[in-house]
Amino acid sequence: MILGAVAGQLGCGFEGQGGAAGGADAGTTPDAPAVIPGPGDKDGDGLKDNVDNCPAAPNAAQYDEDGDRVGDVCDNCPHLANAGQENVGETGAGQAADPVGDACDPRPTVSKDRISLFLAYNSTADFAGWSVAGDQNFAVSGGALRNTTTTDLALAWRNDLDLRDATLVTKVKYTALSSTYQFRGFAVVGNFSRSTGNNALGSGLGCGEMHDAGLPGTFFNAARYGGTAFDNEVNGATTLAVDKSAVYSATLAGTTISCRAGAQTWTRTASFSVDDGIALSAWGAGVDIEYLLAFTIDD
Ligand SMILES: [Ca+2]
Ligand SMILES: [Ca+2]
Ligand SMILES: [Ca+2]
Ligand SMILES: [Ca+2]
């Protein structure tokens, strides 16, 4: 689902509703909400306001990925528990507040960040419009985008997301790892473009973790994809294991990617032209992708 500027729309526009209910103070306080007997349902999603986790945004399904009791469609950090929805970083720096909460804002003291995309994979609608390739069986299941194949590359991508220079955040749980395939791991690939046949990987900048049997150990991964080849980078040892969960955060700027996993950050560049899509790629690894989020900067 595309959140757009949902958070910025909250808290306004409800004057003038009703009028049929009560009317005890008619004419004296024109900006006051209408008096409604009993709990109301101002967003009309079938849930009364006092039990609605987004009382001003229709969300009948009440999805709440981070469990902080603020629904995904109105949560200013839908992937991080922040029940207080604190967002004072910009105003504290003398700027206008943007719709992104302090807990997850890529630039917490600078205005104009927004959440452009949040896919929590609660329904098949969250995977609509995406393409797949390789030895894959991607499907939305159990609140995740799940791939269980481990034989080779499993790729899901979408080119037309208009996310140039975005910050991408994804959480993955490894559910299976090949014992024989050379490559095992996962990367979220930004600045992605793919328009050719099934043997081409496409082009983009990856952020994740990889075990390569041709290299010692397992390493954090900032992969540069270009055409039919990819170029992994060794960036420090880590460990892949079944049931491991990891959050990968990639900030893209032109042909440069800064990739963060845990406390480690690294930067790589690509020489090829890039587009504005995203790919989710696993090699030799079953994965449950729990969410994919993109921050962008408004002009
Ligand atoms: Ca609602
Ligand atoms: Ca929430
Ligand atoms: Ca939250
Ligand atoms: Ca903010």
C-alpha cells in the first residue's frame, strides 16, 4: 500500500460533519466537533473511534506491523514500535515537522522526509504489480513475502516505483539455507532496473548479507549488479543461520549506496546507469520478508 502523506492528513477536516446529532451548542463553537451520541466512527471504516487504531484513516483490517497499537496507515514509523509517535526533531531545530517520526526518520532534524512505500505483506495486494524471476516461489503468506526455494537466485522486482535516492529498509528472516549452492544470502537492491530476459539479473545496488563458498567466511554485502554479473564486496564477517532475522537499510544517492546492518555501515558505488525500482533477491536462501519500507525526500 502507498501511504503517501497520510500522516500529514490527520487531525483536520472533520469540522462540519454531522449536525444532525445533538446540536446542543449550535452556533456558539463553530469549529467544535459535532456531538455524536456514543462512540463515533469518523473515518467510516466500521470501527468505532475508541477501538480504531487509526480513528481518522479508514483501515478496517487494523494492520499494525510493529504492534505499538498505532495502525500501519497512520503510524509515523510503521515498522518500529513508537506508541507516542514522537516527532519533534524538526521543530526542535527550527524547521517544519515532516510526517516521519523521530524513531525512524532518516534525517530527524531536517524537514521533507516522507514514507513513500510500506509493504507489510498482510495481503496479496502488497505484492501486486511486482514481477518475479529465477528459481523462486514468492508468495504472500503468514504476514510475510515468503520464498522457500534454495537452489539458485530468487528475484522479485518492480521498476516503476519512482524511488530515486530513497532510503530502503527491509526486515528478513532466513528460513532455509542451501548446503551446496555457492551463494547464500539476501539483498534488497535499490536503483534497480530490469527489462531483459530471465538470465539477466538487472542492474542496481544491493544491501544485505552473503556467504560465497568461493570466499572465506560470510560477509556483509554491498553488491553491484550489472547485466548478467554481480560483484559482491567483502565488508566484515557475519553469520547466516536459519531463523536469523536481520534489518537492512540502504540509502541511495545517485550511483552510491550506503548500506547498514546492525552496527555496521559501508558505502559502494556503481558505474552503470540506474533506475528507480527495487528488487528483493535471495540466493540459496529461503526468506520471509517481513516488510519493505521506502523513505523519500519531497522537493
Ligand atoms: Ca480507522
Ligand atoms: Ca504500529
Ligand atoms: Ca510505530
Ligand atoms: Ca520527522
